[in-house]
Amino acid sequence: MGVRDLVYRNLLYKVYERRLEHKIAKAAMPIPRHVGVIVDGNRRWARMMGLDDVNRGHQKGADKISELLVWCREAGVEYVTLWLLSTDNLSRDKAELEPLLRVIEGLVGNLVEQGWHVTPMGSLDLLPDHTARVLKDAKEVTSHRPGLIVNVAVGYGGRREIADAVRSLLQEHASKGASIEDLVEVLDVEHIAEHLYTRGLPDPDLVIRTSGEQRLSGFLLWQSAHSEFYFCEAYWPDFRRVDFLRALRSYGARHRRYGS
């Protein structure tokens, strides 16, 4: 593609972006308070680009995060949960995993410097000490910041989160001298929800996954019971603002019944 064609295409996208923005605003479409994002396709993007080192794809994907957060803030989104590394990913070859962890550490550091409110979620005990410390420090330093809350899910697995929540619930009741029988008598879904990594936050209204995959892979299993889903064909590094606006338009056009 020549330079002139590229400029023309970018111009068309800008025009399309404005049309989408106008349509969303004119129709007074509801905006999701909480958006979950499965940032998928970094490795495949790197291979598609002919790069030998897939971690260059991870870095390109990390660079996209700040753009997404600005789009979310401009749209009025209040919470964003980013799935950056699953518990399954921890079994990857050391030659890929260690550079990926460095990319994540760098990303979190940048988010702190840019002024975002950063909250880690996941099994931090499964992570290397240095990575876990970077995440914990980010939470401590930014906890007072107003505005958009950015949850970074690192070492996260949906099933493990539920298991951790149940374990925490049992420990809490045991510390009060309550028996298992006592807990069975009062146990409700809200008791478990209060021990999830996302406790205190609204469940995600919209979950976006890139790369064309149409599954959750364990992301926010409990919290996504009533979420809307938007699957995008683009690999994460190629995710554009127009793709984000399409997701908002799709969400705004749906009628959420919550089982009623």
C-alpha cells in the first residue's frame, strides 16, 4: 500500500469514527460502567508481521493499553479490567515468559506515571517476587487517585479466583468461631462475591476480546453472568478506536433483560 493510499484510508477511518461517535451520542446509547478486555493476539500479530521475537508483539500490545484507557475515559467508562497474563500462561517457556513479565512490569510502571488508578488482581503468590512487588507498589501508590480504575489481571484464572474466594470465606468464618454447618445455613451468592478479586466493584457490563477468538477462557467467570460480549477480529496491537466505538455501539443497541 502506497503512502497516498494509507493517508486516504486513515482519513476514511477518521470520518467513520466521527459518524460512530455522533450516532452513539444522538441515540443516547448507554455506556458501560465497567469494561473487561481480553487483550489477545500479540504473538500472532508478531508472527504476521514477520518478527522472530514474539515479545515484540507483547510490547506492541502493551503500548496499546494507554490508548484504550484514554478512549474509555473519554466515553465515560468508570472501570476497566485488563487480562494481561493467565495462570495458564505461567507455564510458557522461560525464554518467552520472563521477557513478557518484564513487559508487564514496564506497562504497570507507565500506568502509574501516567496518573491512572491501578489495582492488581490475580494470584500474586504465583508470580516472581519482583513482578508481584511492582503490582503491589502500583496499588499502594495509586489507591488515592480519582477517576477511571484500571484492574490489571496478572496471574489470573477464573476458576482459581472462585476457589480463592471460597477459601477466604471459610477462613473468615472460622476466625469467628463459626462451624461449616453454621456457614451452610447462611451461605448465599453475595457472600462469595464479597471475597472475589473484584469485590466492591460492579460486574463488567461489556467484555471485549480481540483476535477473533469467541470464548472467555476463564475470564471473570463469576462476574460475567450478565455481561454483554463483543468479539473483534483484529489482533490486540491492531485494535483501533473505531473498533472500540463499534463495541460501544453494539453494547448500546442491546436490550439487557437480566433474566426477566
